[in-house]
Amino acid sequence: MEERFVGIDLGNRMMEVRFLDARGISLGRWQGKTTQKGRTDASAWADRPGWHRSVCVGLRRCTADHRHGRGEGARAELRTNVYDLPVGEEEDSEDAMKIARLICAYPEESLPTVSIPSEIEERNRAVVSEMQYVVESRRRHVNRLHSIFVRQRITTVTKAHLKTAERRWETIEMLDTYRKQVAVRLHCYICALEQDIEELEEKEREYLGEDRSSRYVLSIPGVGPQTAMAFIAHIGDGNRFNTASRVSNYVGFVPRLDQSGDTTIYGRIHKRGCSVLRNVYVQAAWALVRSTQRSPLQEKYQELIRRKGKKKAIVAIARKMLELTWTLVQKQ
């Protein structure tokens, strides 16, 4: 009966806090900013006499929740969890009250707890996200540069002619004056992006060298540094998953399921979850099946093509590679 429950609805700038006792009776509310001072004030509000013995704090899943769930400024010994709760789109105060009522009504093990990433995991995720953005930006600029040649009816130029800085510069000489000025500007942008990619690749190699699991991830055919970095950033040691199929569900590689009575219908993959991992593992699967080194997964791919077609087969191989990676990291 001495336990207290705190529901917090966080935004980027403001947070709404509601306090309940063990009977579900409201003990008050607090509203403030998500700055360091605001977090300290919220913790001090909850750290009143008699409250410090057992205080359960619940937050809804979002980026700000990760910062706050791992945050500083709490003088009391608070049990803080981030939950994936369907609280809707009501006002912040109502959402905070719903969170407090849910963690009051249900035991902790019955609620869908979200793992809070560590500082190292957030650093790795930032590098993966930046790499994805820079690579995509370079691809768009190369496509734009290629379209300039097409508009001048130079159809002999392919993407291979624009792959390196030297070949791009030689190819640009074929353009007329105005289009050449535009192409030179795009060439400068692409060179700057390629420099960024080199720096990010160096960071990836450095961070992979610090992680003990990286050698197991990189041992899989088709898996390179970018795929390994994405796995370590988003899955880590994988201890929060009980089975390999749960990792596939987290990434979005499992099919939609429609059940009614004795009827079970499997649809396409639901594509919910970590899109970054899903994308890199599909690319890794293509690298694997096109490799000259033979492997059992290549034989499985050829078997699946005959029954499912290329698209479904490559997704199935990507899922197997992901689950194999998790198994290797778990069993070392």
C-alpha cells in the first residue's frame, strides 16, 4: 500500500506527469519542461517523504522516453520502465493518467516493456542513421547527374561511368557549357558526400573493433561492416529476445496472420519494426546469393525461387541470415 505510480507523457519540450497511489486515487499532477532542470524538479516532486520506498514510473515509447528513462536527477530509487502502450491521441494529461492507471492495474511482467538503449547503442544508431542518409543522398545526386546526360541525348553514359571522381570528371567533358556547369556543381556535392562516407566507414570500423560480438556477425557470408554495425546498434547482444523468431518479428520479417476458427491465412510480411535492419539484411541477402562462394543458403535460395519467386525467396534468406546472426551472437 506504500507503493506509488507515476505516469509520464513526454514530448520533445514538455512533459505531463500524473501521480497515483496503490488504490488508483490521484495524488496530483505536474507539468514542466524536459530540460535537465525540469527532470530534476519532477523527480523532486516524487521524492517526498514516504514515497521513496517504492515508486514505479511508466513512460510511453518515444525517443524522448529513452533519454528520460536513462536520465539523471532522480534522488529517489525509482523503478523506471518505458512501455509500448496504446494510449491514443488524447491530451497529454489524459495520456499520462492512462499510463499511471495501466502500471497500477497490471503487474510489471504483464506490460510490454521497451528496452532502453544504452549510450553506446544510441551512438551506434546515430552512425548507422547518418550513413544511411549520406549514402541515399549520394545516390540521388548521381541519378540527377545521369539525367543531365540523358537530356542531352548522350545515352552511352551509364552509372558505371559516374562511380568514381576521376571517371565522372572525364565524362562531364562531353557536356555543353550550361549543362557542364550544373554537372560540375553536382560532382562537387558527390565528392563531399563520398568524403563523408569514408569518414563514417572509419568510425564503423572503430566501433566494430570495440564490440566483442562483431567478429561473429562478420563471419556470415554476405554480411559486411554496414550490416554488422546496424545489427549491433539495434539488436546489441540480443539478450532481450528469447527466440530467433522474436528478432524477426522486431525487424518486420514475419508474415501477416489472419486467423478465424480453424482457418489460418499467412499474408505478406508486415514491415513493422526496425526498417534499417530490414533494408540492410535484404541487401546482404542479395550479396550472398550473388557471391561466387557456395553456401547452403544459396542452395536454399534456388529451391525457394522455384516455389515462391525471387522476391519472396530473398526475403526468406534475409530472415534466415538475421536469425543466424542472433544465434551466433547468443552462443558465441
